Amino acid sequence: MNDAEIPTNASILISNMIMSICDFENRRKVRKPVNVSYNFDPYVTEFINETFRMLLDLIDDKTCSGIGRDCCLDLIVKYVDKASGCDWTSKFILSGVPKVLRVASTVPNLPDTEKKQYPLTEQTKMHISCVLSTVYHDLCSDRERENFNNECMEFIK
């Protein structure tokens, strides 16, 4: 296994683990109203927090392959919202939005520079726009939207 396959395999494993946990928790629930987050056990919540932190670290890791980064972004799209996911939107705004915007600002195929660039695929920019759109549409209050806008403006400055 080479160095490029390790982050990809790790992100696929994390994806399968999150799907298993959320499927198990979803089966336990009968029905829930829209935009109400699940009440996970403390152990599951700790695991989810740790997993999302690892996903955010993989997104911002320059050694992660483009495919692995796209898989991480897909996981965030699927599980960051309140309605069908783990309600990690507010935490993602503080710690994830700057990292996603840093990857989004990467210009692919520049000539060799001193700084190493993020490996990207053709679909990475689309995945990033889906993540930002999902996070923004999950925000319920004006305060949350203002926090999102402030994080974006802070990155631009």
C-alpha cells in the first residue's frame, strides 16, 4: 500500500463506520420531526465528535489524496445537518469552514512553487460548494447565518 492509498482507505473506513452508527441510531428511532437533532448516547456523541474532527483534519491535510478529500466532503454533506445527520453544523462553522475555504481557494495545476498544494480532483470544487450550501441551509437563526458569514469574511480578509 503506498502513501496515497492510506488516507483514501482511512476515509472509506470512517465513512462505513459513520453509516453503520447512524443507520443503527436511525433504526432505533420511530419518527422524528424535521430539523430536530437526534439524541445520541454520550459515547456515540464522543465518537461522532472525534470522527468529524478527523474528517476536518483530512480535508486540510496536503498529503491526503484528492479522492480521499472528496470522500470526506461527501461524508460532511451527508451527516453534518440536523434533519438527517449528527447536528454538527455549529461546530463545523467554527472549525470547518476556514479549512474548506482554504481548499476551495487552491488553484490547481500551478507551476511548482515552494508551497505544496492540495491534491484536487475535477469534482472537489463541486463537493465544497455542496458542503457550504448544506451547512448554510441547515442554519435556523439569523445569528447562526451571521456567524457563517463572519467566518467567510474572516477568511477573505
